[in-house]
Amino acid sequence: MGMAAMVKVPALLRKVTDGKELVECEGKTVADVLESLEAAYPGIRDRLCDGNGEIRRFINIYVNQEDIRFMDGTGTSVNDGDEILIVPAIAGGR
């Protein structure tokens, strides 16, 4: 087995992860983790990425509290035990 990181899934996406809030995923980079998330929960990547495989504008991903937009994007490296947070930026009011 490679590296395992914990991915914190937002409430909006938990219907895809069978209601799980924390999912363990393998991967050396954020992109790898998204691959392994998609393998375990088909369809989740479409909600996180656009047609070009880029993270959607309204989705923020953090590795250990650091926004990957200010790091290496999906190439940001992930180590064993890292916490990956997926945070949808909710636009607009009710």
C-alpha cells in the first residue's frame, strides 16, 4: 500500500460516499487521491472537477489547512496521515 490520507467529505457530497464524512484514500498527490476517491466512489470526481480535469471554481481543496491553489494545485504532494479537506464555496443566499 502507498500513502493513505484522510479526506473530509462535505455534507453535499456524502450521498456519493455512502454517507461517510471521512474517507481514507491512497495517493502521493492530490490528483492521485482524487483518482482513488473516484475509484471508490464513482461520480465524485465529476462533482469536483470540470471537463478539463481542473478543480471547479467553487470547490476549495486544502491539504493540512493549506489551500492547494497557493501550492501546486492537484500536483500538491500528499503524505501519510495528511488531512485533505474538500470545501464547496456556497454561492448566493437561500
